[in-house]
Amino acid sequence: MKIAFFSTAAYERDWFIRYQGHHTITFIEDLLTEQTSQLASGHEAVCAFVEDDLSEPVLQALKRLGIGLVAMRCVGLDNVDLEAAETLGITILHVPAYSPYSVAEHAVALLMGFVRNLPLAHQRVLQGNFSIHGLTGQDLHGKTVGVIGTGHIGQAFSRIMLGFGCRLLAYDIKPAQALLNAGVEYVPLPRLLAESDVVSLHCPLTAQTNQLLNADAIAQIKPTAIVLNSSRGGLVDTTAILNALDRKALGGYAADVYADEKKWFHRDFSNKSVTDETLNRLRSHPRVLLTAHQGFLTQEALQQIAHSLILQISFYQNSRSEGISKVSM
Ligand code: NAD
């Protein structure tokens, strides 16, 4: 198939380029928007990522160009208008799972970095300042960790935390038997929030989970607890998190995601000004540790994403030529 690959980053190009024999891929650096959608002209499929715009007007523009397939190289589909795609007859593929360890281990890295003050410690060493004054951290052993969403990533994260000697509480609309067997206790959300020293988000962003941690929910969390968000920025009310941190009503926030990250993440603004006040509050807050959506960024995950997506695109192509009308996701 001829695939227009939007918002191409150098780190992923190599993993997809090896499939050029199977499909013809045009790498485009621009983000997919209504304006840039014209770059898909002459292709049959579009490949996009979390920061691309797959709203109804963009899907309509793609349909007019004859695009019948959008292949998302990610798990979450919160930036895709699935209803509009269905109405327009555009098939949406995504990567249902890839190394859950990539994101789970990044969440652990954020947590460890936060509780042991690693960013500040490293900065000091770079400056030749070997003082450890003010770097006192805390053990994770024996702490209660509350996991919201126990799918692929939530389960991988829970197992690592069990290995640390933590007590695990979980909340999910569909409990995982494997975690129950491992001694994880499923509890209602208010109890998880009230008892956890670490609250870690691993559910998708949906209408039900949008701002799941709003001001009311944050008020139920222990004032010393750390909220860990490696899932989606929209799962929390960022301003309410920052206000709680300022009031010392929350211990810390460590995140790999931000609600308005599309405008900023995965691009270099070091010589320009960042004009997003909430993002600036996050960046400069002494009790926030933020990375720019890199949880998926391991060699293993990138390899699996490319392999899974190309396999599905080939299956879609074959099933169409054999006259199968519906492709299972
Ligand atoms: P998954 O589908 O395997 O698991 C999601 C879990 O959330 C499921 O167990 C589901 O039952 C649960 N869930 C759904 N709605 C819920 C609700 N209302 N309340 C409680 N639980 C609910 O997905 P996954 O592979 O584990 O990924 C989880 C999320 O991680 C993705 O949706 C995505 O937002 C995020 N993610 C982030 C990165 C990154 O680079 N930071 C990379 C991949 C995925």
C-alpha cells in the first residue's frame, strides 16, 4: 500500500524503513492537520501518532483524497474521532499492545527520580557540587501504591512495585485475575485515593476518565502522596494538581504527559519562548518531575510498534483483495 506517514521522527523512521519492500512509505515531518492532510494525496493509507489531529474535518479531508485506512502507531485512540471514521467508512488500526515494560519502567523511573531527587542530585554533580544537603528521599519498600487501570501497562507496573515490597491497591472496571492471584487488592476508587502513598494512572483517556483526578478526587489523596501519570494528561486537572502542590495538599506530581502536549512535546523550543502558563508552572515547580511523552521510547517498543502495524496493514490489504469486508482490531 502507499502510506503517508505523518509527524515522522528520526527515531522511528529506521524501524519502518525496513518494511519499504512490503509497502511504499512516504515519510512526512509535518503534523497531520486539516491543512497538511493534502500531503496524503496519491496514497491509500495514512499512518499517524498521538499528536496528529484525527478529528472529523481531518478525516473528511482524508476521505476526499481516497484514504480508506488510518493506522495509528500507538495504543491510545483518544485523538481519533472513531464515530466519524465509522460513518466515513475509514478503517482505524492501532497497536493494541507493545512492550508494556517501556511505559511501566518509565513510570518507575519517574517515581524513583522523584523520591530520590535525582534531577537535582545530577545537576549538582555536573556543577561540581557534591553536597547531599536537601536530597533526603524516601524508601518505596512498604509503601502503598494505588494503580488506576490494570491493563498491559498497569499490570507490568504493579509487578515491578510488588518486587519493591510495596502493598498494591488497584481500581479498574475489569479486574485482572493475574493481579488478584499476585496479591493485589481491588478497591473502590475513593479508598485507593485515601490509602495510597503513590497513585499511578494507567487507564485510557475516555469520556468517563477525563479529569478523573479533578479537585474533588485530589482532595481525597493523602497530602504526602505522589501522583504518577504516564498515561494521558487529560486524566488529571493539571491546574488542580498544581494548586494542591502549592497548598502542600499533595506531595508531588511526576508525569510523562500533559493535557495540551500536542502544541509542545516532541519539538525543540529551547531557543523560543514557551507561552503555555500551565506548562510553565509544571516545568518550574520544585515538586514536579516532567518528561515529554517518552514512555514508549525504547528500542524494543519501537520495533514491536513497527512490526505490529505493518502486519495489520498487510492483513487489511490482503483481506480487501480477498473480499473480506470487516477487519478485526
Ligand atoms: P490497556 O487497554 O491494556 O489497559 C487499560 C486498562 O484501563 C484496562 O484494564 C481497562 O479496563 C482500564 N479502564 C478503562 N476504563 C477505565 C475506567 N473508567 N476506570 C478504570 N479503569 C479503566 O492499555 P495499556 O496498554 O495498559 O495502556 C494504558 C494507557 O497508557 C493507554 O491508554 C495510553 O493512554 C497510555 N500510554 C502511554 C504511553 C506513553 O508513552 N506514556 C505509551 C502507551 C500507552
